[in-house]
Amino acid sequence: MSHFFTRRRLRAVVVALLVLPLSVPAQPLPDLGDSAQADLSPALENRIGLALWRDMRVRERAYIDDPEINGYLNHLADRLTEKLPGSTQDFELFALRDPSLNAFAWPGGFIGVHSGLIVTAQSESELASVIAHEISHVTQRHIARQFSNRGQSTILALASLVIAVLAARGNSQVAQGALIAGQAATVASQLAYTRDFEREADRIGLQMLDSAGFDTRAMAAFFERMQRSARFYESNSPAYLRTHPLTVERITDASARIEETAYRQVPDSLDFLLVRAKLRAYEGDAREALAEFDNRLRDVQGSIRLATRFGLAHAALRKRDFARAQQEVDGLRAERFESPMLDNLAGLISLESGDAKGAVERFRDGLKRSRSRALTYGLIEALLADRRAAEALALINDEVLAYTQDPRLYRYQARSHALLDQRLAQHRSQAEAYALNGQYQAAIEQLEIAQRAADGDFYQQSVVDARLRELREKLAELKRDGL
């Protein structure tokens, strides 16, 4: 992911951070003293995390823009935090296509999970143990406390430090470049969490894991795997260990706490198995993925067999073997397997094979059983593919009322208006999609095009003019700050 952490990207993240449409005005950070709570407020943490997430969501090719995978991760986080006492922190989990075993936390409750961690997790409890650990870093405000201890005094230095911490997860040379760009090289040796922070995250994460009904021994199992990996790779240790130092003392402390919890055998949820199979289906070569699932299918039973057939169907779809993909879906139906993910897969097979009308019916049928975001997106895509733009727009407008911060819906809205030859509305919707992703200059350009469109009424023109003034004022404020 090295292309993400450059000097230009650092500048863009800072720009996005300062113009976020939140209630906190754009201003440099105060000097950071001993108290992170006082000097680096949760509101400012949220702004930093949101700016980084928006920028990454647009520019980071490894970002997995999949509502089923990210929806599962967020459901898992909800389960872990459901009984967390006194916490009002919201979390946003997202997946990155990266084979390494790693996860990381950003300020403001944003948690990234590498696909390699999900695919190689030997149980759902093991994956949950890592996510619980990262959630604990957020709830205990470890990143904020690190910033406070280092005494940085400007928002540029703060953003560069966040980026350097994240960059270090994959590339130490890139991390060093980000530090120099932000003039924060003095913290180059302190990119990893401290041992005290790691022990604290272990303790609270273990409590979360136990309260949520997961197998606490999965945390110890993950530690053991990391230890074996470290011995095997020697100097090139797994990314997780480079930012989450695993000491004998930490392992001993966690193991002692685990022994105090009740032993329980926890079966993996079907959603975990399906998400893991879906990720595996899109790894490496499509032909090899299909062959691998075929081989696995001979030796598995029960829910693992269902998930394997599901992964096989996705691998066939990826290879554009629509007949084989449909065969597996039909086989799963015959086994009376029901899931929103299977309904979505059935719709995708029709859509990608060119049967837009059939896809509309399949997505609609699935939505009768579950209000899945993936199914909703699929239905919109199918309606647009069938050139039923008015129907798609009616659905999108209803969804926008409920999900006002979803840039994908505004992109769909722009496509619908384009099919209906509504130019002002098209460019206005595209502007909102850009703005939600922090691409303010692009949003302004879209609104300028909308101004020149001749198909809007007085009210629509007025809305465009007002929004354009708002974004221009924000960029003028940036110029006054010298950015």
C-alpha cells in the first residue's frame, strides 16, 4: 500500500481533515501536553480518523468496497462492544486486500482488517480476539495518549504521525518518508504500541471476548501462531508483530487471565465461514481458486461444506463460468440453505451474465427476506443495467433519506439522472459523492458544471449556488491557513 503514503497524500489528508463538514472549526491543534483527553479531544480524533478513512476509501486500491464483508466485520464489532460499560464510541470496520496477518486502529474508531487475517483465522473467536484488541486500543485512546506524550503542536505533525504509524504496518521506508514529510522523524523509533498499551488492550479485549460469548482461548492460540511465525521468518516477522510487540511477559499475563475465564466451545457462525470463503475465491488466479474449492469440497461436511460450495460459486463467477456458478447456487438451494449472501450471489450471476431483468427479480426476491445493503445495491445496479432509471432513482432517493453519508448512493443517483438526461441533477449528485469522500475540488467542478446546465428550475439552481458557495468558502479558509 505504499502508493497511499506519500507527501502529496499527506497534504491531501490534512486538507480533507480541515474541511470536514463537522461542527469543530478548522484550526491548528493546540500544543499537546500530558493529558490526551484535554488536548486531543474525541471530536478531533473523529475528524482525523474520518479524513484518513475517506481518503483511503477513494485512493487505496487495496480497500475492499464490499458491503457483505465490511457489514460482517461491523456486526462482529457490535457484538463485542454490546456489553462494553460506559462506551459511546462508534466504530467503523473495513477490510483491505492484503495477505499479511494484520489489523490496525485509527483515531475515531476506524479499524482496518487485512484479508489475510480473515482468511487464515482458524476460528471466528480467533478473528474476534484480534478485533477486540484493536477496539481496546480505541476505547483506551492509546493513539491519542501517544500523541500527547510526544508533544506535537500542529495538525500537520499529528496527521503525519497517524500516517507514519499506519504506513509502518507494511513498509518501514514509506513510514520514514511520511515522518520526514511531516517533520516528525523524532518518533521513528516509537511507531509500535508500547508494551503497557499492548497489555492493557489484551486485558480489556479479553473481557470483551468473554462477555460476547467467544472462546477466550482463541487469543492464546493467535499468540502462539504469531510466536511460531516470528521464529520462522526471523528478521522479516509478520506485520502484526512489528506494531504489536509480543513479549514473553505479555503472553504469560494474557494466558493467566485466560485461565480465569470459563471454558467454552463456540461454533463458527455461518456468516464468518461465508465471508472467509468469498475472500478466498478472489485470491490469486481464478482458475486455481476454482480448482482449490473443488478439491476442498471432497473432504468437508456440514456448514463448512455449505461455505465451500458458496466460495466455489464465487470463484466460478469470477472466472465467468456462469453455468457452474448457477449449478452451485442451485445445489445450495436444494440443501435448503438460505442467506442474504446467497440471494446476492444469485442476483450477481444474472447481472454479470447479461440478464438484467432476471437480476432485478432475484434481488427483489432476496429483499423480501432480508433488508441487506448488498441486495439493495444489487437491485439498483440491475435496474440501471435494464435502463429503468426512474425506478432506480425512486429507490435511491428513499435510501438517501436513511443513509445520508453513503457516497455510493449519490453515484447511483448521478447515473440515474444521466440516463434520464437531467444534467443539473446529475452533476449535483456527483458533487455530493465527491464531497463525502473529501474530494472538495472535484465537487466544486461538478457544481460549476451544474450551474451551466440549462435544465434546472430556480429552486435547483439556488441549491447548487448555495452548496458551491459553501465549498468555496472552505477552500478559501484553507488558503488563509497556508495549505
